[in-house]
Amino acid sequence: MEKLFTLNTHSWIENNPEDKLEKLIDFIIREEPNYFCLQEINQQITSPIVKPDQFYVEAKGNNFPIKADNYALLIAEKLASKGLVYYWSWAVNHVGYGKYDEGVAIFSKEKLTDVESILVSQTDDYEDYHTRKVLVGNTSNKAIYSVHFSWWVDDKGEKCFEKEWDIVLKNIEARRSLGYQIIIMGDFNNAAHIKDEGYQLIKASAPFLKDTFINSKSVVGQFTVLNEIDGWDGNNQSLRIDYVFVDENVEVDKHMVIFDNVNEEIISDHFGIAIEL
């Protein structure tokens, strides 16, 4: 059995972020997942640059150094202090809230042999929050994607997700052709219930991937966002916008919503998803 989970952490934007970081650490120590992917992993732009541990794998295409308050760095250090070592990587998407380098991260118990940051947005302007990059790390037989996509249509009325997904899909197909098993998880910013948009595009364009929520033997919970959050202004309904997709030949034993005050305390504006394969 393999365990994995994903969470948009909201990191330093949360109230009492240090306390919530400790709750996340406690969960990881207790569950010891094989892999996990995190989004909105921030560090202050003004923080000093530091040298990460020897288990950090720098992503090709990421030109940002690790700084002292990098949320992923602190996770790695706190876990290592408890004897739990992960290979990890982090890549920047864009400036967040005017003061953070905001990005995505991957953690893996198995060595990450190669990691790449892939530009998927039409812009590569760090100052523009529309800039999106996907982080993908290879192990010996898996390609693990940590994603934080744009919405189907952005605030300028431009279609974004469709173009971003097309780039990721080509990358997935290339890695599958080399024999890698695909795991893609994170914040997709596209709700499952909306017709003719992002979720349906994934299902139609990548039939070889299966949604763990739909295909698991055991499912606990459903929604990952319950109301209005950043980027979903005015939302008043429960949404499923965070997903885990795996190869069609992988057996999914359990899909569980976590950090929802039912299974673990809420620590972010998103709930997480824990999977057993």
C-alpha cells in the first residue's frame, strides 16, 4: 500500500500559521505518506537566502533560491528532526499577496531522480499572478505532479485552464511513453459539477487517468472548499476543486477528505485529500 496526500496550505496567509504548520507536521509524522504535494507554499521576498538540506532537489526551470522562512523548507526540517526524511522540491509560480514568492512543492520518501518546473501559463511575468508553473518530479517509476492551475476563465475573460492543461497533458503523455506511472494532484481551480469546463476536459482528454474520488473502494467526504475563498469571490456553494488523478491500472483503496474538522482540524481555506493505493 502507498499513501499520498495533497493540500493547498495557504501557508503564511493563514491566521496562526505556526500552529497550523505544527498540525500539518503532526499529521505527516503519524501517517508517513509516501508522497505528498502542497500548493501556495510561500516564503517572504525579503527573507534571507539559505542553503537547504541535502535532500532538496532543485527543479530545472526554477530560478528562485530557498529562503529562511520557506514553508516547504520548514516542513522538511521539522520532519527530519523527528527522524522522518523526505526528498523534496519547490518552484515559484508568482508573487503572492505583494510580499511572497508563492509556489508549489513535492515531497517523496523515494529519491527524486529528476524534477522540472514547467511553465503552463501564457505569461511568465513573476509580478503577474496569472503566471502558473507545474512541478513534476520523477522517482524510479513514477512521475508526480504538484499543480495549482488557473480558473477556466480568468478575470480578464480569457480562457486559461484549457491552455494550461494542454501543456501538462503533452508532458504526461511523454512521461507515460517512457513507462512512468502518473500521479497528478493539487488545486485545479475547476469545479467537478460545472459542465463543459475544466474537470470535463480532463476526463475527455485523458481517459487513461482516473479520479480517485470516483474510482476508490472507500470514499470519505467530498468537497474541498465550502464557501468564498481567495479566487472564488462570491462563492456560496460547496465545491470539489482539489483532485488526485492516477493511472487507470492503479487500484485505489481509499479517498478521504482531510483537514475538514471531521478528519483533522481545518488548517487552510482548502481541505486536503488523502489517498491509499
